[in-house]
Amino acid sequence: MNSANGAAVVVGVDGSEAALTAVRLAAQEAARRQRPLRVVHGFIWPLLRVPLSPSAEGPPGGGLRHQAEELVGTAVAEAEAAAPGLRVSGEIIDGEAAAVLLGESPTAALIVLGDRGLGGFAALVVGSVAIQVASYADCPVLVARGTPRPAGPVVVGVDGSTLSRAAVEFAAEEAAVRGARLHAVHAYTHPASTGPGDMQPLVYEESQLRGEEDRVLAESLSGLAERRPEVPVTRAAVHGRPVTALAEASREAQLLVVGRRGRGELTGLLLGSVSQGVLHRADCPVAVVRAAD
């Protein structure tokens, strides 16, 4: 997370109900961290050369620019009501929504947005803006979805990589500011199959495999008790697919944290299958954390 003094939490709005849910979540997050909240709307119409002022025949309060001002004003009021005393500002920035939010990310502490905007088709479909921003942002991205659970744990997915270590650090910080338990989940499957038709599994010893996966989980949390002594930590090595295991854990969580690779790795050009999978299936807000390059 950007730790620069005064770095704001940024929330993207488009007038949808999902965006207002994100505003409330962003206001709570900013208040916990004692940071200002910046409400941003990507105003695409100037790029399309569409008239922005009210028509001569229309009401004086019409026009696309005025509508944008109204939706930002509504979002600012929503944030102030959700976290009284919070410093909140709003801005309309010309540009496409994802591009505008990505432009904010180098100096933001966190970007928050809804799982789908006005163009969403169904509750299970994560909007393209959420996917793009979570894939490329220079700061952590929090996607509002699922059921609010203020008393649940913060769940983090780990796999022993640098990617998951970054997620663990962010999740521990979130657990600390929320006064919550941190629950680390490591999902694993049997070793890959080999042979003709990829049908025959490798020979393995179940207890040995479980011991190795337990070590991966322990190493991912190494030193955390010393760095965050105030955070209670539980852990589980789960036999199964990561997306399924994390989606299951999200049903009791107040936040699910997963990692993504930095731009320096080819796979970082697209959001990983686990990160994207939980964005579609989680039953709580999801934070996507970029690993350092």
C-alpha cells in the first residue's frame, strides 16, 4: 500500500447502486486508516465529442456535465453519512473509467470500486472496469461485493510465493486496523498427473504431501507474530482447488485478500485465474494486492 503522507483512499463512482456500496465501504476504510477519501468519476463523454451542456429546449439543470456533478455530489454525501468527520472530496475527470482510476493508482493508498457498474448484466458478472483496475493498478484494489460481516475474520490466500507474502502483509494490516482475526488459507491438490492421456496420478504419500503443504503455509506466515503481535492468526491447509476453498472461506469473512503479480512478469499482464475466480465467486469484499516487481 502507498504509505506516503496524505495518500487518499480513492473510490470510483458511476451512479450505480454498486458504486454507492463501494462508497460506503471506502468511507469506512478511509476512516479506519485516518486517510482522506477521494470520490472520482470518469467522464467519458468529452472523448466521444458528445454535447455536454443543456439543450436549448431542456431544463436549465440538464446536460451530461450537470448529471455527473449530481452523481459525484450524491456519492460525497453518502460517504460523509457513512463516516462522519471524514475528509471527503469529489472530482470529475475526463476519460474512460478504468483509465481514470489507473491514473489515480500511483498516488493512492487504495482504490475501491463496485463489482459491476451500470453496464453489468447479472450479479455474478464482475464488471470489466473492476477486472481492468484490479489487473493493472499500482496500489491495492478493493472490490465491494458479497455480504458485510463486521465481526468476521480477514481471510488471505497463500501459496508460498512472493505474491502471497505481499497479500499476507496487506491482510495483516487490514486485520490490525479492523481488530479482526487473520485466517490464512492454503489450498492444494494432488501432484500433477502424468503418462498417456494424463490419466495416471504420480505415486505420493498423503501424509508426506500434507506435511509439505503445512510447511508452505507456515513459511508464508513466518515472522508475522513478531511483526503483528496484536493480530490473532489461524491457518488451514485445505485439499482442494484454491478458488473453491477461498470462496468457501469468504462466507464467514469480512474481507478476502488475494495477490497478483507485478508488471515485470508476463503472467501479470492478466489477472491470475485465482484472483479473477474469487472476484466472481466471493461472498465478501475482495482485496487484490500486487506483488513487488
